[in-house]
Amino acid sequence: PAFGCWKNGRGAVAIFYGDSCSIAAAAVETSESLTEENVEEVPQDQAAAAVAMMLFHKGRAGRKTRGGRRPRKTITVKMEELVTDQMLKGKVCNLTTYGAFVDVGAKSDGLIHISELSTGFVSEVGEVVSVGQEVEVRVLSVDLEKNRIALSLVSKEAKEQIAEARAEGVDMATGEKPAPGKVARRQKKDKRQQRPKINLKRGQKVKGPVSSVTSFGCFVTVAEGVEGLVHISEMTDESDKEASDLVNVGDEVEVRVLSVQGGKISLTMKEQLDASAFTSSSPEVGSAETALEFALKRAGLSRDLFPDVPSDSSEQSEEVSEAPAPAAVTEAPAAPAEAAPKTSTGSNVSAKDVKALRDQTGAGMMDCKKALAENDGDIEAAAEFLRKKGMASADKKAGRVAAEGAVASYIHPGSRIGVLVEVNSETDFVARGEIFQQLVQDIAMQIAANPDVEFVSTADADPAWVAKEKEIEMGKEDILSKPENIREKMVEGRLAKTIKEKALLEQDFIKDTDKTVQEYLKETVASCGENLQIRRFVRYNLGEGIEKKDVNFAEEVAQQTKVKEDAPVEAKPEAAPEPAKVEETPTVVLRDQTGAGMMDCKKALAENDGDIEAAAEFLRKKGMASADKKAGRVAAEGAVASYIHPGSRIGVLVEVNSETDFVARGEIFQQLVQDIAMQIAANPDVEFVSTADADPAWVAKEKEIEMGKEDILSKPENIREKMVEGRLAKTIKEKALLEQDFIKDTDKTVQEYLKETVASCGENLQIRRFVRYNLGEGIEKKDVNFAEEVAQQTGRI
């Protein structure tokens, strides 16, 4: 008897008999009986080839067709009629790592999760079922909203038995019930036996590599198979640092054991305080000092820094010792009144001043204390000292490559001014921080507030523009009236002033006019510890450069009315049939589908005998014609909008114009602008709005390149021109925004979507210009070995 029967995609059947194989004729189906008349014996090599072919077609049977759809299936079971615990028969149609899909005749295939394949543990789905296998399954649940069916191969009775056995603690493998607590004790014993022996003591110092770095610290291998945790609080005292800033995986570090509890080891990278210092008779630590007082003194803080708190110094002890003398008691309070003035020593710097300087500059507490000590307690001078220190640090970092960062935008209320800017950092870690994000937003707002800025720094000024401006200045009368030996210097001074007015970094910072944008940037560099650069920006003013026509709307309406009155009236035939009456329901459906007016929808349905699809096409064509008529009217209103893709690595700024601001404030227009911005972000190859906007110089150069290609030169000379024009037209079309498929409906182009919106709004709408930024495009990143860099810096120190 046969032990296997397979049907391939062409109708052939293979029957296995041990070492041989019989293949039926191609017309035989699996449901027919196999006889000697329709089966022929074949050698093993042909049988193997037949099996391989059948397995190939069997694999293709579960795949999607070329059009992206599966073959239609016959539905014999309605999902609405399925109930829990109902038994169904079906065929396994697909296997995944998490379960098997079974065709039970419903609209959707049911899923048997890997946990529902057997009562025992299943490591792989293929161990229990295979594709094409007939199975009987039980319905677990039906989700009609998501069209999902959950199935199980385990019967309800088996599930109940398993639950009872687990509740009683019965071993499923042996069927025996262990003594109370035996399982838990055995499991704990096994864990203890498997745990590696830890020979570490509290306070012991060990060295080991960092095995992993997390957000809360790092794990260090202190022995073979033994790891300990160094919490972030045991790595540094700085709250703004993360573990990844301090160590990397593989770094060799020295740690000290804090505690060992079972298999958990707590470690620290901080130095241990000398306990003998607390009991020492050294004059630095008095016998009455506590551990807290000693730690504060070691950090440079003493009671002298707090004038409001009475001191426990020797003056107080003298006051107590001389208590019987009334004069001493009365004179003792006079000493604090003559408090020593602020000096340059760090121990006498007021804590109040330290806090004030820290709030003003954002620098660290010890840096503020040192700055005050260096400047005799003068807060303003200390702030300037820290500022200069930060500037020097920023200048050192300016040479490092900054290829990460963010693309951001700012749209001024009213959508008439828009800015797109790219600011770079060295790492994405800094780019995600609040300080960097605030910098980017401030720079975008700064650009919006400075309409004259055209480039980032004075070095970015176009040399051709500078030369032209110099030529103009040299020809002015006031310059020509001056002595020739000073004309050059005067012109250079004027040019330097003009360039400075157009450079972003030279402008006064809008949030603090006492500093420039460049100084604000350098302060942020000092805070972040990385090189930050404003790479590029663009600023749009709505309608700038468009000449608006002064239109008298009353005269325009009168003119249009006169044209309609003078138009000849067409004679209607007497026997013309009346338009078919249209029901209200199709009109509403057509209106919801197209967004056209009620009367337009009724007329369209009447013209197309009530066919909604034909009426929609009719309205669409009518809208296109109407849009073409409106295209000649001036559109100088509208909106400037932006789109920043999640992650701030792609940004778009676009200007779309309308005829009136009334339409620009409408929902239809606002949706159009947002859709266009998102469309530009999704099409990285687009460079201009329409094919007519292609640069003639670029087109000529591309044509020259195409004409020189070998495949063109090999063609007859009389057809080369047409072939090149066809290729150029295709290339230009790929770079034109209006020619792209609309991302929300690929059956239409962006131009068709724009014309439909024109028909809905009743005004001329135009996509005027756009710009698209990709973060870091064009920047060459250096491959840096951070371990070598750290070692090099350490060697320098």
C-alpha cells in the first residue's frame, strides 16, 4: 500500500512504494482511484526528479501570485457562526515560527499558536504538523473586527486535565505527585548547584572587562561566568552623564566590591574614603566633627560659607570657656559682625554667590567656585571667566566632524514665514538631548526674525557676489572723491559690514541681545561637550517676488454678468426628453465621494443615467477643465508649511499659493499643503515642481552626455535625436514633483490631485517652490577608533 500521495501544480500524482515511485498520468486527480492502466513504474532517478518538482510546486502553492493576491478560496464556514470549543476540520496551509495557519473554510485562515499544538513542550512547529496535513481543530476565539480565528489541536478535556494536574503538583512526565515542598526545594537546590562559586569579599578590588552597558549602569565580568553590576550612581556624581559616556563594552576597568548577596554582586568605581581620617587627630578634622562634616570639608564646603549659620569654630569654644566673664560674652558676637571680606581663596567664597553664578551660567558647582575664587568673588567677572573658558573649549572642538544632529523647522503664526534648518552634532546621543533640541529651535526662530540673513557665517559669502559688490562700491562718487590710497580700505570696511549683516552667526541673539548667535552656539558647545555646527538653512516669505494685480471685484462681477447676458441662447429641441429624476441617496453618496456641490452631483447623475462611478468621472473631468481655466489667475496668497519626518533626519519646507487668504485658511487647502509636504519627503529624487522648471543648462549637459553614449552612437544618425529626447523626457519626469504618483492614491498623479483640489476650492492653486533636507548628506564621516582616541588623549595628559 502507498504511504504517501502528493499532487503537484499540474495535476500529476506520485505514489511512494518504498524504494520505487509510480507517477500517474497528468489528467488524474487525487480523488480518482489509481489503477494499473493510469500508472506507470519509473526508475528511482526519475522518481527523485518528480518528487523535487512536486515539492517545488507545493512550495509555490502557498505563495502570493504576481499581482499580490492569493488565489480565491471557497468559503464554506461563516465566521459569524463560529462558537468557542467548536470542532472543525481543515488543512494546514502555512507554517511560521510561532504557529501554523489552518484553512477551515472561513474567510480568514485560523492560527494555531505553538503552545496549542500539543500538551507538551514544542520547540519547532514542523515537529507536529506540516503543510497540506489534514487536522481537526478546536475554536478558541473569533475576532470579527480583525478577522482572526484562534485554534487549538488540544482538546478541551486534555486542557482541563493539565490544569488539574498542575494544581495538584503532579509531574506530567511520570504521573507521580511529589511530596509537599519537594519540587520547590529541588528547584532551589538545582539553581544553587548550577550557580558558579563566588570567592569575593566586600571591599575587594578586582579588574575585569565590561560585558554590557545599559541605561542604569554597566556589567563587569569579575570572574569566569560571574558578572557584577556597577550602577550609574557608583560610576559618577554627575547627573547628566550616562553609562555609555563613561565606558564601552570590552573596556578593562578596576572596581571595588560593595556587596555579595546570593548570585548578585554590587560593584563601584568610586574610591573608598579613608576611615582612619575620621578618627585621626589631624588638625584638619576636629574631634567634634561628624563624617558628614568631614565629607563636606573635603569637597571644599565649610560652615564659613554660610553666614546665617552660627559657626562651631574655636571662637565658639572660647565663648563657652570664658562664660563667667560677662565682657567676653558680650564681645563675642562682635567678631562675626566684622566678618572677613571675600578673598580669592576658595574656602571663603559664599555659597550664595556660587548658587547665583551657577543659575546664571549653568556651569558646574566646582567650576563656579573656582571662577569666583579667581575673580575675588565678583560674579560678573566670574561669569565672563567661565564664558571665556567655554569659548576656548568650543574652539578646540570645532575641528571635529559633526555628521549627526537634527533637521528642524519653524512656521510663524499665520503660515506666511517658514524656516528649515539643519544643525549638526557629533553623536545622535547629544542630538536627542534637551540642550541640543532647544538650540535647534532657537536657531530656527532666529532665522525667522532676521529677514536679511542669507548665509551662516561670513566665510560662506559668495565670492562672485563679493567681487560684484566691491566693483559697485569702488564706482560710487563718495569713494572716487577720496584719496586713492585709502579707497581700498574704505570699500573693504563697507563690504565687511554688509557681509556681517547677512551672516547668521554675527547677529544679536534674540533671547539675549548681549551676545551674538556665535557666542550662544559656543556656550552650547561647552555645555554639550561636542562640536555643533549650523550647516544650512532656508527661509520662505509667502508670495515674495509675485506681482499682485489690483482687481476691482465689482467691475469683474459686472463684466462677467455682461458676458453671460450677451451670450447667444441655444434653441432647445421640442422633443428633448426630460432629465431622469435622481434619488437623494445616490446624490449624497456622490457628494461624499467627490466633495462636489449638491446641484453639481444631481446634474452629473442625470447626465450619466444615475451611474455613480460615471458621474464621479464626469465631475472629475469637469473639475480638470475648470482648474485649467483658473491656472492663468494670479495666486499670491496661500501658506508656507513644513514636514519633519520622525527622527528629525528628513525635513521639507514648501510654499503653496492660492488667490485669496480666505481659501488658504480652509481645511481643504490646509490638507493639500500637508499632503504635498509629505509627498516631497517620500520622493527623494524630486528636484523641481514641474518639467518646465528643469534648468536648461542641466538639460543641455544631460543631452550632451546621452548623445556621447556608445549605445546611441551605434544607432542610425536619423533616430539618435529622438532616442535622446525620449530618455531626457523620462529623466526630467522622474525629477518633477507634479509627475509623481500621489502617495495617498497611486491611481492619480500629484498634478491630478492638485487639479481636483482647484475644482473643489474654486481658485487657482500653485505649488510654487520647495526644499528638502537629508541630515548629514554630503558630509564625509571619519571612522574613529574611540579606544585609541581615549588612549591618545590619556597619553597627552
